Amino acid sequence: MGFEFETGTENVVNIKVIGVGGGGNNAVNRMIAGGLRGVEFVSINTDKQALLHSATSRKLQIGEKLTKGFGAGSNPDTGRRAAEESKGEVSKLLEGTDMVFITAGMGGGTGTGGAPVVAEIAKERDILTIGVVTRPFDFEGSARRQQAEAGIEEMRSKVDALIVIPNERLKLVSEERITFKNAFNIADDVLRQAIQSISELITMEGIINLDFADVTAIMKGAGYAHMGSGTATGRDKAEVAARTAIQSPLLETSINGARGVIINITGSPDITLEEVEGAAMMVKNAAHESAHIIFGASIDDNMEDTIRVTVIATRFDRNPTLSFEEIPAPKGESFFDGNSTMVFSAGEVNAAAEAAQAPDLESKDDLFDDIDKIFKRGNARRDSFDF
């Protein structure tokens, strides 16, 4: 496989993040507040008043004739018809786009009904289309859950890859008290991390040997996707971070049996080749034995004694689930062997250490204190945002 570094402005990948409906608009606002860069944000809604509070520079009110700007009333059919009414405007908004993330909260009206229509328009334009959606909390009621499940299935048929975040899992991963407000904020931040992980693979300086073609090879027509990210410090940090990325506490999925995997490792300048290879081997052993694995690495000078492992897994033979105890440990073989596409060398690590200036994009508001508590495990510190 050949690899190129796209450096000219004519080769910059155009990535859009579109939030559809109230939940999608809120998620996009948090991404902007969290410092996500290298993408263009768009808000789409039937509710004119809600759009006025959007932080995006581009906004589109859909179904103006149908809803008169008053929203979809939690009716997915109204959301669908509103998006269909505005197909021309949506298509024009997508001009020149190479990759689009469509995020929505499933269960309501505009997001549930409108997001699949937006995805369908994007696919018609041959745009790599990734859906990132949430499943509602149980307390939101059975009717909303049923609407959400129907919307998720519709989205799955319209996108290249779909990431589903079940809000209910938020309360299962922590013994700490989570406020009602922060529960929704944390869910929004998980969406941000999911999109940031993929977009930074393509856009962030210092990522080694990953380009848009690599991401397309893994994500195009992939169906359901697992995404996980783990960060750890101290002793055994590589193993801790890799295990967290493989088995996401906020998801019902893992990478077991995946035939397409992207591994991205970011570490402090003191990270060793042994640590990088150990983390990569743990991910490789959990995937299908003949998986197509694409690898990238970077050095973040703002980190100290820290490693972050991000995994994107697709193309499953069956439902992508795995218990934490089943995660294989490294067996001592080299990640450079086998069926993986290995595009990494010690020389590249040294070059990355000298050249990479990966920015710290994490928000520093009080919410992250809550998230930090959620993911502390054992002797190693894990700040895990898993998707």
C-alpha cells in the first residue's frame, strides 16, 4: 500500500459536522465549545427559535412551509417530511463535501425523521457519510424508545457507518453522583470525542501515515461501527489505554471479530516503541485474524507519561460485542507481522517526536471533573471517552 502526505491547500479534505434536531444541535454546540477544529459545523432544525441559539455559522431551517418554524412536535414523520421539503437546500449545503458526520438524538421528531433524509442526500452525492446518534434514557418513555429504534434502523440503511451511543449506559459506569444536567452534557461530549477522533486522523498535524483514503477504506459501506478511546498514565499505561479503547464502558460493543480497524496512538515524548507496539498488539489480537488494520501515531508535547489509544472498528461478521474478560492479551509476537497493514517504524516515531505539535483540545470546564471521576480505575488513571 502506498501512502501520501496531503499538504497542499488543494488537497485539504472538506469535513462537515451536521447536527439535526435539538439533540444534534446541542451536540454540535458542545463540539464547538470543546475546541474541535478542522471541520465545518452546520445546524439543521425545524424549530426556528432553536436555531437562533446555535453556535454554528451555518444554519438551515427545514420544512418552513410544513412546520411554520415551530418544530416537529416529536413526530418523526413530520421531521422526515420537513427534510424532504428542503432537499434542495440540504443538497446545496453539502456541495464540495468529502466527508460528513450527521449527529442526532434519536427518539424525537426532527432528528429521528430528518437525519436519515440528510444522510440519503449525502450518499447520493458520494460523500463518505458517518452517523453518530444517541439512544434515549429509559426514563424518557417507551414511545420515545420505540421511535428511536426505528430511527436508528433507518439511519443504518442510509449511512456508510453508524455509531450508536446509548445514554442509559452513562449511569452504569460510575459510582459517583451524576447530575441530570451533566448526564446530557457527558452524552454530548461522547459525541464530540467520536467525531474528533476520526477528523483528527485526517486533519491534525503529526498523525503518521493516515489519510482520507485510509479512513474511507475502513468506513465506506461498513455498517455498525465501534469506536473507543482510552487514556492512561503511569505503569502499564499502554495496556490500560488499549483495554479501555477495546471495551468501551459507554457502549454495548467491542472490536471482537472486526475486519476493518484503524488504530491511532498519541503519546508523550517519552513513550517507548515497546509501549506503542504492546498497545497495537492488544488491539490486533482482539480483531479478526485477517483484519485490515491501518495504524497511525503522533507525539503530543503537552502530554507527560501518558498514552492515548483510539480505535475505530468496522465490518463485523456478527453483533460486535465482547465481555471485558475476553479481551486477548499481547502474545509476544510482533505487530509488524501477520495480516495487518503496518505503516509504522521507529524512525517515524523519532520524526514525529521532533515534528509533531498536537494541540490539547480538551475542554477544561467543570464537566471534565465529573468525567475524570467516571473513568478512574485501579492504580492507573483513565480519562476515557468511548463511543
